Amino acid sequence: MNKMGWKRQWRLVSLFCAIVFQLFLLVCGSRVDNFRQTPLRISQKLTSSTPPVKLHISRNYVVIDNGIVQVTLTNPTGAIAGVRYNGIDNILEHDFKDTNRGYWDTVWERPEDKGHTFDMLLGTNFRVIAQNENKVEVSFTKTWNPSNNSSAHDLPLNIDKRFVMLRGSSGFYSYGIFEHLKGWPTLIIEEARIAIKLRRALFHYMAISDDMQRMMPTDEDRSAGQVLDYKEAVLLTHPSNPKLKGEVDDKYQYSFENKDIKVHGWVCNTPRVGFWVITPSNEYCNGGPMKQDLTSHAGPTSLAVFFSGHYAGPELGVTLKEGEAWKKVFGPVFFYLNSDSSDNHRTLWEDAKRQMQEETAKWPYDFPESLDYPHANERGIVRGQLFVRDRYINKDPMYAKSAYIGLALPGDVGSWQYETKGYQFWTQTDKTGQFKITGVRPGTYSLYSWVPGIIGDYKYNYDINVKQGSDINLGHLVFDPPRNGPTLWEIGIPDRTAAEFFVPDPLPGLRNQLFNNNNITQKFRQYGLWDRYTDLYPNKDLVYKVGVSDYQKDWFFAHVTRRTRSKNYIPTTWQILFGLPSVDPKGTYTLHIALASATYSHLQGRMNDPSRPKPHFEIPAIGRSNAIARHGIHGLYRLFSFQIQGYELQKGENTIYLKQIKSGNPFYGHHYDYIRWEGPPQKN
């Protein structure tokens, strides 16, 4: 056979081997799943000047590389083992196991369990979902098998963890799909998140907002410190950075509300590199826009929390009944990396904020391939205008300015706070009450709202069915807030937080300098403020005189227990003194008490007689928010309205006694949001 014949045969053999190899990859774990066609324009960054996205698959790892960032994922478990960027071979902590550096996790239990299970959601199967020069999307799945349940304590969910890298993008995305099929057993999921553990030797500067960023203590600093009232709070006694000595560090000091958890992360000094968690939407988070959760904290650790009971209690977990079908998409979250040659940390922070705004503008994304994630053209819009009608403030309806208004699963008034299984879509009205909620997934919703400065919750009377491409205009909506009579006096501002009340200085030896005088609005985040009540009121409790006292100076931010000399914590009774120039003995007066949080709180109220055996009104034991201990100025909002008959009152000075009767713990109590005393109804 001549030389040309051999060459022809060799080409054919090589082609055949290449085809067999590709088929092998498709069959053995890299099978391409059914997916949407990728849009021609994924991003303005996808230009021919940037390298294509490459995918390399080996027995133990999956590597995605776009020439800017390289991500290594464990195969088939789907943990983030490595992130290479800007000359750093791995920004993640290489002293940890490769499955403990970046991972999805959840905490769950079944009714028969004695405790909960921490589960890192390690996959058992790998697939390539999409692969081209502009994008790679891969999937790591874990499928529950009911037949194995008798021999193994396994999470009864199907889990699909996705990772996406785009051409020209300085980072990568991750999203996940949780599914509980009909007929499966009861399940309680307490929390779900993505955790990133960065290199301890490199990342020391943390930034979570414009006014909350600093050099942080290390894990070793915390281990060498003094644990305070709970394990998360540590007094730094021998820190590696002497400037931090004598400060308190606690991860809960860096919590934020869902609506504000947009970007947070860390900066490495040498080389100057930033790592950021960017959350462009919280539509998949539980509890609405004001639900608080963790961000970044000492470790160095960064989190993307999808749901938890923090600042709320177990009500904010997902409870699936036996046989109940449920599916939900969490994310995508963007993990962004940037670099700069200057010595200014804020340069990287400002760039991360710019990237966050860019990501937010692109939501809903057009690149996820899962059919469970609707793209922009598959979603809908709901719009309208909200008014507030309160004749004791204004005879005509007023614009509901800056009102929070959103869609959540159908339920009772205010139920959006406790809704955990569906999606929520929130915005704020403009100065004329106009609102437009965009990017709404198809489904049936109720429309809910609350207005800063107004007590109570609003709910639209009818369910709203959003379809693909729909644009629903609800027209003029009117909110009639709780109101029985004219305001005679009030304490606080109805904004669902206790931020306007008196927040004391921390003890000198228990400060975090980040929240000192230059950051006064964050003062409530200091450690140990609950115990300052005893310092201010060592023997007698708070007395507030309407018309004389100032709630910003004289109303303690939390109604807590009082510490005795023997270090017991006893009930406390606050007094509100107010005068009535006249009393209608046949009239009905109303006391509104809005609570911003409650932790094992039990409040009893009495009028003019603190020794009366039966209270005039009572709020039974409620709440497990732990907001007082975790430096939260609010938790779940609750409004209580009590009617007081005129014959219980007297002309001249009257006293309301508010007794927090649950005792024995420094963290039992509640935050008040607002208190209002109304006179009897008046005729128009």
C-alpha cells in the first residue's frame, strides 16, 4: 500500500476514535440534557476578542475556563474545589478538603428525628447541559430513591445543582432546583445556602456595604478569644492584628435584610483581588424584603443564603407534608472576581457595586437552560396605584408613598411574612403610589403591601393570575389601615423596626469599632446591649410620660428582662403615663401595639392598677426570632389592637403597665415598633 493510502487510513482511524471518545463522554456522565437554544446575544461582553469557554472533564474533576476565571468542580459531587484568578492558583482554602471549600448545603429533619441533619448536597451524577464557545452549563444531581429509605437516612429531595460560565465574564453563576415528589414523606428544611471558604492567608478585608467594611479577625483570632454569651460572639484577646484587641466579633453583626443583600465579599491585598457574592434578585428567598440573614463573616466566609429561620424562627423553614409535591429554583447567584493595582480597597468595592447593578439590570437572566427558570419573555408584569384612606389623617385618600408592594402565594393579610414555598416579587411605590412589578413568574398570587408610617397590612381582594407575557393593570387600589378613633398620643414610628428608639452605648470592653460614633445608624449591632437595660434601670423599670419623655432618648429599644445581683433575669414592667382632660365613660378607646420582633415574649397590660389579678389585655407567649441576641433591630412584624372601655379610665393622669412576664433569660422579650392610643370614634 502506498504512503497516501496509509495516510488516508490513518485519518479515518483517527476520526473514528474521536467519534467514539465523544460518544463515551456523552454516555458516561457528560450527556447533554434537553435545553433551550442559547440566544445569539448572551452578553455584550461576548466578543471575539475574549477566549472561548472551555470544558475539561476527568474522573474526579470538572474544570470550566473562560481565560479569565477557571473553576474546578468535584466530579460527580459538584463542590467548588478551586477558583483560579489573576495569578492565584486557588482563592479557596486549600487546607480544607476539596468538598469543604465551596458548597451547597441544607439543614433538615423528619418528624421522627431526634435532631437535624447538616447535608452538603453532594451529587451522584454529572451532566453537561450546554457547551459552546460562549457558554458552559453543567449539572450535578442527587436523586432520592424511596426504596433505599429503610436502610439509609437520606434527604427525600431531588437536587440539581447548576454551574454556568459565560464568555468574557469575570466570574461564574450557580443555581439549584429542589424537588419533592408527590407521595414522598414529610420533610422539614430549616435552611439552604451556598457557602464559600476563602484562603485564610490571603483574604482579610471584608466589605458588605458602603459603611460596613474593615480588616477582619482571623479564625485563629477567634479560636484564641473568649467566648461570650453564645459561641458566635467572641471577645478578641490575642488577635494577630493588635488594633482588634478587645473587640467583639460575631457573624450576626453583619446580617442584612433581603432587599439589601445585593453584593458582599472580601479583598485580598497581595495581589489586590476581590471576591464578591452578587444576588441580583431575592424572588426565591423566604419572608419578603425585610427578612434578615447572614452575608459574609470572619473565616473568611461568604454566603448566599436562600432561606433560614434567622430573625424569624422555625416558621421560615420549608415544611413539606407527606405526599406534598414541591419544586423551587434558587438563584442564579453570581460569584464575581475583580482586581486592581491601587492600594484602595474601595476601588474594588465600587467596581463590585457596578457589576451588581449590571447583573440586577439583566434579571431575569436569559442564559439558564433549565425549563424551571422562566426567561424574561416568559414572565409577566403587574402594575397599579395604591392609596391610603385614613379620615383621621386626611379626609381624602392619600398617595401610598414608598410603600412596599409585592406578589406572593395566596394567603391571609400579612401572610407573605411566613410564606416559604413559592416565589415573591416586591417593589416600592413612587411618590404618587404608582408601582410596576416586573419579571413575575407565571402563577397565581395575592398582592400584598405595607406602607411606612402606616400600621397594618394591605391585601388586594382578588387573586391575580399571571401568565406568560401578561401586563396586568390593577388600577387604583385603596388601603384602609386599622383605625377606630383619633390619635390621642403615639410612641415611635410605624416602620416595622425599633431603630428610632434609644439604643445605648455598649460596655467599653465589648465594642466593635465598626459600629462606633462614625457609624451611629448601625449602633444596634453592638454586642451585649440587652444587658445595658439593667445598667440604666438597676432597681426600677422604665417610666415613659407622654408629652414629656422623648422616645428617642427615653424608650429603651427592647423590652427585656432585668439582671439581678445573683445574675438571675426577672420580669420587667414598663409604665406609660398619660393625661386625659376628659373621659367618655361609655366610649371605647383603642390601644394599638405593633411589635417589631418577639422572642419567647409574653406581654400583659393593665390600666391604672398594676396588681389587678387579670390583665386588661394580653399578648400570649410568641416568637422565636432571637433578634435581641443577634443584633437585629426587628424580626417578624405583629400588630395587636385592644379595646379599652372608658369606665376603666380616669380624668387626669392614667397609667398603662406593660409587663414582660417571661423571665429567666437575657434574650427573652420583644422590640416595639409603634404604640398608639386612640380616642372613641368620632362622627364625620
